Amino acid sequence: MKKILFTLFTITLLLTLSTSCQEDDPIVKDKGRLISATYHATYKTFTLTYSNGQTETVNAVIDNNTTPPTASATLDDGTEIYVKDSSQSGKATIGEKPDQDLNVVTQFVYDGMSQYYLWSNEVISKKPTANDKDPEEYFYKILNDTDTQHGWSWITDDVESLMAGFEGESTDAFGFQPQALYYDSSMSRIVGFVRYVYPNTPAEKAGIKRGEVITHANGNLITVSNYMIMYGANAKTTFTVLDQNFENPRDVEITPAKISTDPVLYSNIYEGEDFNGRKIGYLFYTNFYENYNESLFHAFTEFKSAGITDLVLDLRYNPGGGISAATYLASLIAPIEAVQKKEPFTILSFNEYLNKEYGDSRKYNLGEYNSTEYSNPINANINNGNLNLYVITTSSSASASELITFCLMPYMQVEHIGEKTSGKYTASQTIHAYNSFPDPNTKRIRAQRLYVESGL
């Protein structure tokens, strides 16, 4: 078998760019770089924001010879600020007045990246033109090589599915998680190893089991061109399934459905003569979904009641998720004294402007949680200072999985078991479309960087 394939559930793209400020970048002495401009229709003015946090207000010039009338301003250094409709307040374009044929979604991509992206200073000089009519193509074109390689950011026009996915809700899903692998040296044929199956899903009801191998879909070999069908489809699908020894083929028909995927897939407590008097808690956790924090709380309540001495945290197939969920899980595991004192868990590093804009809100502390939604993690904390923690990982363990592994180390001994992790040191936030877009796209971009090393 060859290298594991990346599994893509949406159009994925990584926003990193490697150009520093050019001569045509808007620079204002002592104020830093001009990074955003906002138009106020009532006052016919622009508010300018610079990289050092300073703001400036300038008057707009209204051009009533266009429909609708436009608003613009030219700064002392020649930089132009522009909005297409002077009657609407909102974000303004920095740079030359755009061609009237400029794609509005492409402009949205540029606006979002130039303000929120971690490497925003590298995006400024890559303004879209009238030739950039395909937003997705433009998005790919301006990405950094490292970002493209890892696929950490993406753009999608399926907003509902994107947001549901962040909460463990999937549409047109089968309910099993495959691992796509090359089958032969030609690197064209693919097989899917079933990593796990969620309970009460079409896959479980159809008899799909962990460790089985999927070779065909609807009678066709699975290849690099059709393997994504294993991750979901909008129609009934017949898979050819083999056992773990690549024997006993059978056809399994599965009808996709909307499913909820609780990431606390399995937990148990092991004790007895075989464990030398130890009580070992085991947790298999598939994703960091904040809205399932209560599932974590209930699992750890059982661990606490049993008085476990060791915890095995299985993150082998966990690609990450919400930082709030990682903080909550860490608050269940870290020494209770650190949780009670609300010691730091992690601090996010944004671009220069957003670091100043967000200030202390970049900090996540142990013991802090949404008290209106979830139970206090202190009440299920299992560590009075003598807990043994073992974290199992693979190269598929990424982002928040790496975050919790590293960020617990200052407070306790963490034993790493398994493979080197992914090395995904970035977090992200979702940039939503402007309300005026007739065909809105949502962009998910790398706007933050975690204080995490590149893998274990």
C-alpha cells in the first residue's frame, strides 16, 4: 500500500502567500500599512484602519454619473478607496477602482484574505482583476505552496453543509469513516479501509464493520477519480466489501441520510488482575465538536467515579476541530489545581492588525467554558496530581489533537504513543459572504496560528 490520500469533504484550499509588501502597497508614515477601509453612507466618509491600530476618516467623492452612484477617495500617497454603491455602508475596496465586470465573489475572497488571513501582508499585492472571473480559480492562484500542499483552507458555496459539519451534522452521509489508500503501484486504483462506524447510521444498519475493505462502488472499481463517493453521496450506493484479509466479498447497499456524529465514539474502564491494580480509562474521540462537550463530561464523570489511575486518549483519526472543545477536554484532564486557577491553555497569534484588535480574547484558559450550555468541567476532572496520560496518534491526528497534546505538557507528563502527527499548526475561522451577494459563497481561511510545534 502506498501513502495515505488526503480526504476532502469540501473544496479545500490553503491560503498562504509569500510576497512581502511591495512598493505599491499602501503605506502611511507612522501608521503602518493600510489594511482595511469602511464606507459610511450616512456621512459619505471612509474610515481607514492601519496595521498599528490607528484609524483615520476621509471624505468620499460621490460620482452620480454611474448607476448606482459610486463613492471613492484618493489618499495622499495615491492609494484609491472605492465602493460601487454610495448608498450602502460597508467594506470598501483598497486600490484602483475595480472594473465594473469584476466578479463580486472574487472581490470578497480578496477582501477577506487581506484582512483576516494570517499572512495578510502577502495578499495585498495580489488584487483581482476583471480577468479573475472564477472565484475558486483566483483563490487557488494566490495561495502559498505550503498551504496548497496541506489543503488547510478552502472555499465552498454550500454554506449549510459546511456549518453543519463543524457541529458533527452530516447530510448525504453513510456513517462510516474510510481511509483511502492506493491499491497498487499505478497509484490510480483506491481501496477504502473502514476506520470506524458511527452507531445508528445507515452503515451500521447495513452491517459495515471496522477493518473491512471497500473495493467497488456501484460495480465500478474505486479510483482516484471516484473515491470521494465513499465519504457521502446523494443516492443509494452499492459497495463491494471484503473482510480484513481481503476475502469473502459481498455487496452492501446503503442509502445515505442526515446523521449526527457524536465524537465520543467509545469509552471504557479496564481493571483487574491483568492490569496490576491499575484502573485504566480509555476514550476514543473522533473530532473536537464543542456542541458535544456534554458527551465528554458524562464519559469523564464515569472515569472520576471509578477512580481511574490512567487515561488512554485515542486521537488516531482525529483531524481536529474547535479550540473551545480542546480547552474543555484539557480542563477534564489537567491537574485540578491548574484548572481551578484558570491557568493558560493556549494563545492564538493572528496577523499584526488582528492581534491588536482581539487583544486578550486570543487567550484560552483551563476551566473556562460556556456555562449556559455545558457542565463545569471541574466537576468531572480526573486529575488530582497523579494521573498517567497516554495519547495515541497517527499522521491523521491534526490541529486540535496536536494542540491538546502539547498544551497539557507544561502541567503534566504526556506519554505519546504511535506515529508522528500531522503538523498542522494553524486554526481557522469562517468568513461569511456579504449579505448583498445573490449567490453567496463562504470562505474558510487560515486566520490564526496556534503555538504548536510542527508535529510530534
